Amino acid sequence: MSETVQTIPSALADPHLRAALEHLPYGLALFDENLDLVLANATYRAGLSLPSTLVAPGTPIDDILLFLARRGDLGPGTPQVLADQRKRLIAHEPATLTRRQSVLGRHLEIHTSALPGQGLVISFSDVTDRIKAEAALEQVNHTLEERVDDRTRALTLLNAELEKARTKADAANHEKTRFLAAASHDLLQPLNAARLYTSTLYERTRGTPMAGIAESIDASLNAVEDIMSTLLDISRMDSGALKVTPSNFNVLDLLKKIEIEFQPQALEKDIDLRVVGASLIVRSDRMLLARVVQNLVSNAIKYTKPGGRVLVGCRKRGNMVRLDVIDTGIGIDRRQHNLIFTEFSRLEQGARIAPGLGLGLSIVQRILAALDHAMEIESVVGRGSRFSVSVPLVAADARPSQAREAAPPRTENQLAGLHVLCVDNERNILDAMSGLLENWGCDVRTATSLKEIAQLNMLEGWVPDLVLMDYHLDQTSGLDAIEWLKQIVGGHLPAILVTADRTAAVRQLAETRGTAVLNKPVKPAALRALLAQMSKRG
């Protein structure tokens, strides 16, 4: 017997060590070099459920293994063969690790280690709780996977339903936009006629009590037009129908058109409207930017008291051009700057001065977001406001700036004798337009189509100085009709396309053909200013 094994009995004689071994939570058994039992603690005895005769010192390991094999602890097979196999394994391997379930249903993890003096230590730990925890965790994981699969299937179905709903909503939105576009044309047609009739009535009754009634009707029709146009714009923007088409253009041209459009309105309210521009090439969507400036100028005039001033201009700022609309109006408190861009929200003082729904600046904000243009606001209550929009500068026009053409003054005989041909497929609009133009001294002829012009020989001995052409004719487009008329009269023929179609595509097509555009319902003051400008050029 080696020295190590010889010292074990003497060491185990220590009562403290024996007590410590008995209280270990692990089963422990010590065998000598002959594989006879030297010591087994209480956990070993209880864990293997061995009879007392098999845990007495000197018990051969063969007896213990055979007992376990007969009881079934070593698995199925011949007990003696199983016992011999197990003995050879633990006798010849320096260490082994096995896990088995005892007859009591406990799961044991058994370790064997050979001692240097050819002795053997067998220990085991009860891992039943750990195995149960692992099984429970595996079950949870399995259940979790099933729940995840169920949730994934549910989400997939939900996403499919949401996609169907989104597709349906998009289709409904596009259909709504298409309907509004069609409906707006049908609604704006009679509104256009009503405004023309009202303007004629006002001019013919000027200086009489009826003039005030006509003016009130015109103001109400103007409010209806503004609401319809604004709601249509919002619908197009919300549905994604608003497309940005950037191009390079001279900002001075835009400002000239603003002056022509709003000068009559400013004069009627006794407001000094000044437009100061510079020949600068910018990049933006020409029509959308014009819509922004129109709304800002309209607001400036609306909230400026008679005798006040509105300045519209532009100036170069680095690689940007800043468009300014400055007024001497009521001003806006700094704490309410965000409020003015909220739909249907109006400041109390502004609501007292002018009617409206509070949609103009909401549209401005949406358009500027689409254009990616920044806007600044400076305002002092009671002194006025400055709205500034920054637009990318492309290049400065190196040519000498042309003298800015001033808006024509409003003289009574300015349009006298002007030959005007009006073409529209609505007879009531033609009657209203004819009455208004004749009241201005124009020589007017009207037709509902090109066929009617030809059948009545309308152009024999009479050549129009200017054509007012509806865009939606029954058999052709207004732009094609204008080209036909130019060939008939032989050369240059100033023309204005009058349409309820406010899309950028129509306006751009008209501009490529050198044709001015006037949207329905026609503002008589804007029509008169445009006629005066074009007749002066002619």
C-alpha cells in the first residue's frame, strides 16, 4: 500500500474531519487500492439507498456494483456483466463522469477519480432540481417559440390587412382628389359667371345704392372662391398629388406677375403696394413658389389697414435669394407665431379685421416643406410683419436690368375699342364676360367653339386684338384652339387661357406656348390689369 493510502485511515481518525465529511452535501465514498470501501458518508448511503451491509468498511466495490446492477441502476442487461463493465471503467480510467437516474427517481451526477496510491474516490451530486429547471426552461423556450410563431403569424396577417387597408385608403384618396378636381371645375364654372355678372352690375350701378349690394355679393363670392381653392390645394397636398418640378427662372418675372395681380386689390383698399425686384436666377418650382408669395401678399393686404404699405422685394444673401413680403399691418405676437400656421386657427385681432378660415399660411407651410425652402418671420404688434422665404440662387443675370414695367393705371377708357374674342363652352359665362368687357369699352365677340367661329364667319372683316380662351372645350383644348386662331389671323395673337384647372402641368404647357393663364373664377380687377398690360405690349 502506498504512503498516500496508508495515511488515509489515520487522517480519518480525526473526529472533526469525519464530522465534516458527514455533513457534505455531496455523496462521498473512499476505496483503497483493492477497491474495498474505507469510508462512505451519510449522503452517499442515502443517495444510493444502500443497505447497511454494503456501506460497512471493507465492503468490496464488486458487491456494491452488483447490488446496483440487480436493482437496475446501471441500466438494462445482465447484472453481473453490467457490474464488471462498470468496474473495469472506473478502475482503468483516471476519472469518469456519468449521469443516471436512481430507483428513487433522483438524477445523480457521479464522479470517479483514481488516487495516486491506487485508491479510488467516488462522489456524486443530486442534480434533480437542476434537470427539472433545465426541462422547465426548455419547455418555456419551446412555448415561447410557439408564442413567437403565433405572434409572427398574427402580425403577418395584421400587416397584410393593414396593407390592404392602406391600398384601399390610397385609392380612395386618389379618387377623392380626382373627384374634387372634377367637381371644382364644375363648381367654379357657375361661380365664375356669377362673379363676372356681379362685377358688371357693380360697374353699371356705381354711385347708386345698388353698387353696395353688388360689392357685398362680390365679396361673398370671393370668399367662396378662396375656400374652394384652398380646400382643393390641401386635398392635393394630403393625397400626394402635389408634385414639385424645380426649374431655373428669373425671380423678377414672378414679382412682376404678383404686382399685376394684386395692384388693383391694393388700390381698392387704399394700400400702397410696391414691388421692388432684381434680375436674379433662382431654382425652385415656379408655380408653387408663386402660390406661396401670392398667399403672403394676400395676407399682407388683408391685414393692413387703409393708408398702409406693403412692400414685396428680393435681395441676394450669399448663395440664396431672400423674398420679402413686408407690411405695416396689425403684427403678430412672437408667442403666437406657431399658431398662425395651424389649420382653421386665426388670431382674434385678425378675425375682426378680415374674414377667412385661417388656411392660407397652413398651405404656405406645406408648400415650403415640399420645396425645402426656409421661412423667417419678424413681427411687431401694431407695427407690421416681415415674411421672408429663402430660395437657392443659380446665377445672377449679368445683363443690365430692364426697367420694370409698372402696372397700368386704372383709366376708364384704357380698353376702349379693344377687339376681344371670347371662347367658352358655357354660354352663361360668355354672356357675363361679354357684359363686363363691353362695359369697359371693348368690342367683344363670343363663341362656344371653333366650329361656331367658322360657321358664323366671325373673323371676316374683324380681327381680334386679344383672345380669352377656355381650356376645356368640347372638341379640343384651348391651347390648340389658340394655335388654330393664330394660323387663321396670320401671325401674332395675344391670348389668355382662362381655366378652372389649377394644376402646374396646364400652366407650364401654356407658358411654353407663350400664353398667359388666368384662373377661374376670374377676378375682374386682375383681368382688367392683364388686358391693359397685354394690349399695351401689342
